[in-house]
Amino acid sequence: MDWFGTGEDNGKDPVKSVYEVSSRISRLLDDESLKGIWVEGEITNFHRHVSGHFYFSVAEERNSKTYVLNCAMWRSSAREISYIPRNGDRVKIYGSVEVYEPHGKYQFIARDMVVCGEGDKHILLQKWKEEFLTLGIFDESRKKPLPKYPEKIGVVTALGGAARRDIENVISRRYPVEIVLSPAAVQGDNAHTEIAEAIRRIDGMVDVIIVGRGGGSFEDLFEFNHPDVVVAVYECRTPVVSAVGHEIDFTLCDFAADVRAPTPSAAAEIVVPDMSELLRELTQYRHSLLKGLEEKIEKENQNLENCRLHLHPRRLSKLINTEYERLDDLHSRILKCIDHRVGKEDYELKVLRKNLELLNPFSPLDKGFCMLRSGETLIKSASELKEGQHVSMVMKDGSAKAEILEVCNEKEL
């Protein structure tokens, strides 16, 4: 197979160096038809470098797909144009396609730029936003409060994405509860359909739903602006937290959701409390209760002593003795109440801690058990294993790789 036009074909694929491949690509793109041309498209991902250079992309929607061309305009050309480009502007740029061989990267080097108008996607986004505002979908009055102590949390994101791992790590650290994953593609031309279906799939099954993904370009996040996703969030009976992209990124899903989080990790912190903080609050409440009762007793003792000093002792000695007895009785009852309340709080705290430990998926590891994973999948049954399969064993102090030598489907107790 002679891929590179060398004329060599000895029945084997020729082995080429990285330099040869990059050089070949550069020569193939060194085409006069790609030099000194005008290109029209919508500006996205615009960045003005401190050096004065412009870095951006021009995008075009065609056949339900988005085509993107990475571009750069050096400072010498950028200072010649009369305006600063913005994301969403539709422009015509003049220049040539060039290749940077060491990185194997091609881009369009623009030398001139003419504004045509606002880009198709930004126009569509503005149209959708105005329609939803008219329908009241973004109204604050319809937003639902988040549960204070959720027991099940739904997550709508990519199955193997970093957002899923960030959410799981934060929840397991702060307040271990059950996580129900409803996976969906988070970018691509049909991702909006999967996202909407994933939201409806777990609506009513969990206490709160996190919908999100990591950061990306305007095109990467655009599916979260689609009416299918916005309507699914609006109609969801379960409170929804939107966590799409980074803090600077905004989508229509953010406005439709009950709460908007700047990142997936922040969303996880919003939906669950901090268990250690709860324990500190309970301890502070107990100390405050004891201190208040002790101050009350001290105050009553002082009042009684003042009465005794201001009244004739012979006339009031009996009354004072009675009051002392009543005070002693009150003191005993208060101490009993304190002990009962403290005991109750201690019991509830132990139950809460025990329940949290039962919900912690890593607790069995402290008893000598281990979790078996194949890639990102947790192995729950011997029927999921096969001979020769490579797996990871996760233990309390580390992990190990293993190969399955034999699978026995019968339980051996």
C-alpha cells in the first residue's frame, strides 16, 4: 500500500517518521487554491492575545452538521481592521491556509476581515431566548427549591466524561448518597435529543437532578440551548441544577433550571450538605443548650439569694427553705432533661453516622473486601466475567491489576 506516493509497495505498509508525515501534509496543503482566498463564516471562540494577535474560529452550519475552521490574525494585520470582532459576528476573511509542521496543525491565517452580520447560531439562540421569555419558562416564580438532605441524586452527563467523575468524587467526600446516572451524549448534532430523554428517564426517581458537562467552545455547548433540552428541564417535576461548562459559559438550560451552578463540581457541592459541617453544628447546638441552661440556673440562684438578703430572715426562713427545695428539684429535673436531650441527640447522631457509613460504597473495603472493576464498569456478578479478562481490584489502601483465570458461576459460601 503506497500511501505517500513513493512507489514502494512490498506487501507491507511503509513506516514513516512523524517528520515525513507532517512534511507530506504540509506539501499537500501547499495548494494555490487555498491561498489568497475569501472565506465566510460565523466567528466563535474569539480570543485577543496580549501580544495583539487574534485567535478565533469561523463556523458554518450545513446538512445538520457544524464545520469549524481554526484561524489566526497576526498583530500587523489585526491593527489594520477598524473594529474588534465578537463571537457570533458573521464575517468574510481573506488569507491563506498554512501548516505548522512541528505540531502537524493547519489553520487559516487571515490578513483582512469584513463584517457581514450576526451568525446563524447566535441569531437562532436569541430567537429561542425571546420565545422562552415570552412563555415564562425562565420566570423565577416557577423555580423549585432544592431538598436539604437528598437521598438519591440523578446525574445527566456523558458516561465517561470528567464531569461525572467530578460529581461522584465531591458527593462521596461530602455526603455519600446514592447516585443514579442517566447517560447522554453532551455534544454533537443530535445530543439535544439524548439529553432531553435522559432527563425525562429519571424524573421522579430521584430527589434532585444535575444536568451538565465540562467546558467547551460555543459549538460544543450549543446543544444545551436547544428547545428540546429547555422544555425537558422546564417540565421536570424534580428540581434541576444546570452545570454546563465553566463559570463564564451560559446556556438556555441554565435559565430554565431551578439552580445554575458554575461547574459540575460546584453543582455537587450545592445539592448535598457537608457531613462534617453537620456534625459540628450538632456539637455546637449541644454546647449552646448546656451553657444556656447553666446560665439560667445560676441566674435563678442569684435572684433567690437577693430575695433572702432583702427580707427578714425569721419571717421568711421557711419560705426560703421551700424555695431552695423547689430550686433543687428544678435543678434535678433540668439535669435529667439535659441528659435525655443529649442522649437523644447522641443516638440520632450515631444513627445518622451509621446510615452514612452504610451508604458509603467504600466501607466494605475496611473489612477486607475489594471492588472489582473492568475499565469504568463495576463488576457485580460472576456472569459479567470471562477468562483472560483484565480487571482492577480496588482495596482500602490501593488497587491492583488482575487477570481472570477461571470463572465459576456457582456460589461458594
